[in-house]
Amino acid sequence: MPRVTMKKSRLRKAAVLILLFACFLGAFSAIGLWENHQREQAVASQAQIDDAARRRREGWIEVDGQWYAPRTDLETLLVIGVDKMEPLVSSGSYNNDGQADFLLLTIFDKTAKTTTILHINRDTMTDIPILGVTGEPAGTIFAQLALAHTYGDGLEDSCENTADAVSMLLGGVKIDHYVGMTMGAVPLLNDMVGGVTVTVLDDFSGIDDSLVEGETVTLQGEQALHYVRIRRGLEDSTNLNRMERQQQYLNALTGQIESLGDGFSPSFSELDQLSQYIVSDCSVQQLNDLTRRYAGYEMAEEMLDIKGEARQGTEFVEYYPDEEALQEQVLSLFYVPKEA
């Protein structure tokens, strides 16, 4: 076999080329590994982004790195007391003069079979949605929560706008149903159950002398309205003080209805008269079904409220929620922690 010979210079050049080729090969291999790693990281990162986006679409929220999913075993009903005495009528426009005098969010827990009521201060300063002259959404303003009801015709539109404002205050919590009624319904409802007994918490001297502080009285007719509505002219005229009376009255009203049992059977004329002061997204049958469905639920011993601070504004008292406490309350009531 013939022998192949190569000069040393050519041998050195070949060795250098081989080394260079090996270096390039190693470099390209390293680059390939790095690119694969980057692609894997990008895919993983995109998966996290997609998963986070999916969770947010489903109503999940993230707080300090912890994910919370909205509870699906709750049903909510917002009760809106409108600061008017006459029966409900449309204003004929998307603006009216009826403010939300009190706001109660009833929370039915289908798992625990309990009912919890969150009493929301009407003076709460928050972002509320507003409507244009033709009823279209026109942004938000920072104002008292009570004013949300003034946007709309005073009926369904106003109640829906108020429900949206409460939802925004609570970070987007879903409000399933609402019932709005003017304060003129209070004497009717009070007398329908035979009166409501309370121990008077304030001094109503000069306003309603039949309400003597510290005395136990069975409220009748206009007495009941005065007790839950009046705040101006009292020693403590803040809404916080009135809210305490409203909670006391509602607890006593619930107890009175429960004590009547099957004996509570309002006449058709009484119900017809009361219906003129009430508006709801539910039909009478749907409200009846709600009542039957949750009648056996255990009621929480005390109503909840939102912690915060009342301050005197330019014209009116303004209530500023404790944002940290409110977030904790919302998470506790409406969400469940989930693994990341």
C-alpha cells in the first residue's frame, strides 16, 4: 500500500483547522443549549402568564403571592333602603333625587348553611359608576356610596348602579340579586308583624318624645321610621350611630317574624300596598323561592360592618374604609385560598 506523507507545516495547519472546527462545534453546541434553555424558560414563563390570565378571567385574585378563588357556594342579595317616603315611581330620566339610606348585603353560605349580613355605611367614600343622559356608562366618580342610586330612573337602573358600586367597593364581588325599597315601607312592614320591641339607644327629646333613651318600647308606625331613619338633631348624628340602631331594629324584626311562625300571614291588601314601595330584579315567586331556600339557615349572631373612619367633609360626613381590613374581610367572606 502506498504511504501518504505530509509535510510538518501542512500537518500543523490541519491540526489548527481541526482545533478551530472543534471550538466552533463546541461554541455552536453551547449556543444551541443556551437557546434551548431560553426557549424552555420562555415556554414556562408563558405558561405561567397564561395560567395567571386564566385565573384572573375566572375571578381569582393574587395577594402577596397567594392566589384566592371566588367561592361558588354563595348567593348574595343586596337590600337598598332609599331615602324617600312615597311609593317608587320612575323619574323619567337617568337621574333622580333618591339616595341609598342603608345598604345590607345578605350572604347565603350553601355549604355551612348560614346567613351573614354585611351592613355597609352609606357615607362610604368610594368610586361609583355614573350614567350619561341617555343611560350609557360615563365613567366613575369618587363620592359617597349613597349617591350611586341617584344615577338612573329611581327604579331598576338605580338599584343596578348601586349594586355595581357595592361590587366595586368589594373588589368585584358578584351581587346576585337586589331588593330596593323606600323608607316609607318601614311603618307598613313594622305594623304588619305587630310592632318591633327595642331598648331605645338614643335621646330623641324634641324629635320624638315617645322614644326615651334606655326604655324598652314596642315601636309602632311612624315610631319605627323615626328610630331607624333620624340622625340629625341627636347628640351623636353620625351614620355610625344610626347604623347601630338599624342593626338592632333588624335583629329585633327578624326575631319578631320568627316568633310569629305560621301566624305571620299578611293579607293580600297589605302585601299589595307594601309592593308599591319595593323594586327588585326578582319576581315575587323568585323572592319567595329565595325565602324558602334559605329559611332554615342559621343567622350569624351579629351583623358585620366595614371598619374605617368617619371624617367631616366640606359639606357632609365622609366614611373612609380601612383598606387593609376591608381586603381581609372580602377574602374571608368571598374567597378561598388556592395553591399557586
